Amino acid sequence: MPSQIATGLFNRTLSHLKQVWHDLSESRQSQGQLDLSADLDGDDLQKLETWMDSCLAITGGEVAARHRAAVLGENYLNLSAAGRLKFLTLLCERYDVDSDAVEQAIELWRQAPAEQKADARVALRDCLDPPRMKLLTQFNELPEGVKFLVDLRAELLALRREHPHLRPLEADLKRLLTNWFDIGLLQLEQISWQSGAQLLEKLIAYEAVHAIQSWDDLKNRLESDRRCFAFFHPNMPDEPLIFVEVALVQGLADSVQNLLDEDAPILDIREADTAIFYSISNAQRGLAGISFGNFLIKRVVAQLQHEFPNLQQFSTLSPIPGFRRWLDSQSDDTLQTLPGGAEWTAISQPRLPVDWQRDNDHAALRQEPLTKLAAHYLSQEKRKGHNALDPVANFHLSNGAEIAQLNWLADRSDNGLKQSAGLMVNYLYDLPHIETRSQNYTEQGEIALSSKIKGLLKT
């Protein structure tokens, strides 16, 4: 269901965008038209370059400039995959920084007297901005133009490995979008069952942690003891950028299947003492690497505190996506030196046979060693520098959370078993200590651990 909805949303969005820009370009036919073949055959590349040059010239005023940008965008949307690659290559190579001009500007800056250094620096900075930045910025003035650029970067992210010459263009777009999506411009909104159908469809399509299986599943996640919040940008008012799903419960939740159980009774929220953040999903692939999640959590905590003064704990129920991959990459000799490792390596291969979690004896034999090894993985294994190796752990620790509790077989889904043998973790946001813990982790790599986690590391 989620993939079908995502495909339908994409097709509708593309069709809408084509129509909007077609109408805009048709309204200004006197400004000229651009008619390109889908694969950019023949002399189409030359025609395209001429049109891009006219966009950069900005003659005829703002209305004419918007027309030319709309025509350019409409033509891009009608291109085939091969045509789009040619388009992006032209944009990347023909409209890059002028290296000779940069060298001259550097020399002028070096030779400039003190009173002219500032002007020379400004001139140098202007030279370092490629002409394509000016061209891309023109789309900001079009209806749905920002969404177009976000999706364009998503395309570039998918292409850049196979076509590394496109990396500078992708980097330029990221810089542009980072400036436009400043956190001060984002609007926090609650999504409820009464929200528009199209927005609810997007929630289903974009959920990346625990897939929404049906409309009943979605309705359950928006019940009175649940909350869902999203960030929106003024230029993309119908598109969530990132959203978080929250369950209002008693105590730390230790099973995502229980949280998502459609038959579970609805809790009287006056009895809830804990807010569990169980899913945070980035909704726009084109905004990858532009961080909103830490701000979203803090804004939602403040909102929930205001709405429910009885809440005493703010925690996540999070996956451990890298645990199995790390575990499988370790030699037995290495594992035997770690907490739980001797017990784990004593289990005969395969150590996690098919359906092991369904056999109580098999599960019991694996619980203690795997839980101890997971505690070690989360708190001791680091990537370059002093950041936690696990990406989800790094995210929450950098935001000031504490590793509070490991939960055995908390996610029995196929993905949960594949990623972490079903283990999940609670990251606790202890409000008085968030800023200090965030600073200690970011600057020194110091990880806040509960007594439960420390106990797992001692034995």
C-alpha cells in the first residue's frame, strides 16, 4: 500500500507541476517558446543553451524572467532519463565557475591595498558563485518552484555516484536549499485524522521507520492518545518536510508492536506520564543532509509540555539499524573480549537460524548475550572522531539524550529482526540535562548512560 500511494502521489504532483508551468508559459507566448525532444536530440542542446543564456540575461523584466524559467522547467519535466542527464550535464559544465576569472580575482585581492581589500573580497566571492546558481534561484519565484528544486536535488543524489561530474551541481543545490530552509522559517503543525486526505496519503507514503499498512493503521496512529507533528515551509505548504509520531503512554514503551496494535485499548491521556517518540521520518529526499530533526523534537516536547503538564518523561523507542551488520562483521576472537561475547560465540552456527525468535528456548539463550553486545555497540563503537557508530544513536546523543533501556524483541518485524535481532532502545530526553549532554557528546564524545546500561557493560 505505501509504495502504491507514493507512486500515485508522485504522478499527481508531476502532472500538477507540468500544468501549472504550462499555463504560466502559455500566458506569455510572445516571450518565445522552447520545444525540445525528450532525449535532447539533434540541435536541441544548442537551443537549450541559448534559452539558459536568455534566462541569465534577465531582459524584459521580472515577468518575462518568470516565463522563461517556467518554460525551462516544463521542458525539463518532459525529458526522458537520457534527456535529463544531458540537461544536468550542460547545467553543470557550461554554467560552472569561470576558473580564469577566479584566478584574476584572487590576484587582484592579493595586490589590493588595505583600503580596497574589502571590495576585492566581495568581487572574489561573486566569482566563486557559478552562473547556474542564479539560474536555479529563478525557480524560487515560480509556483511550486521550491518543490521542483527539492526534487531535482533528489534526482542528483541518485545520479551522482554513477555520474560524479554532477556532484558540484548537487552541492550548489544543497547550499541553496540550506539557506532557504532555515529553521526559523519552518512551521510546526499537528497532523490529525481530520487533516486533508492528500496530506494523510503523504504521511503513509513518507513513513520510513514503521510502514503504515492500511488506513485503519493510520487512524490508530492518530487516535486521542497519539500525536503526529510535522514541519512545513511557507513555499511548500502542502508538503511535510519531516514528521514525528508520538504515543502518550505510562512508563517507557518496550515494544513497537504493542504501540501499533490496532486492538489495544485507547489510554485516557490524563493518565499518561510519558511521551514516546517512536518514528521520525524525513519526507523529502532532496533535503537529505539538511537537519531538522533535532529542532523538531525540541519543538514537539515544548508543545506537549504545554498541552499535557502531567507528562514526566520524554523518550524514544528507536531502532538499532547497524547492530546486526556490526555484529556479523566481528570475528569470534574480538567478540569474546566484549560483554556477552563469550556466551554469544559459544552458540553454534547459525547463531540466528530461521524463526529463532518463535522458539522460547532459542530466544532465552540469546537474550542476555545479544543485549549486552547491543549495549556495547551503542555506547562504545565509534565512527571517525568520537561519534557513535550507529546513526540513530548519533542523532539522539547529539541532541542530548541518554541511552536509557534496551528492549528485547521489541520489534518482531522482518526488518527489525534483520537490523537488530529485534532489539530496540529507549533514548531518554531528561529535560534539565539536554543541553549539557548534547555539548559533552559533541565536544568530547561523552555518552550519557542509565544505570541499566552501565550494568550491562560491567559483566
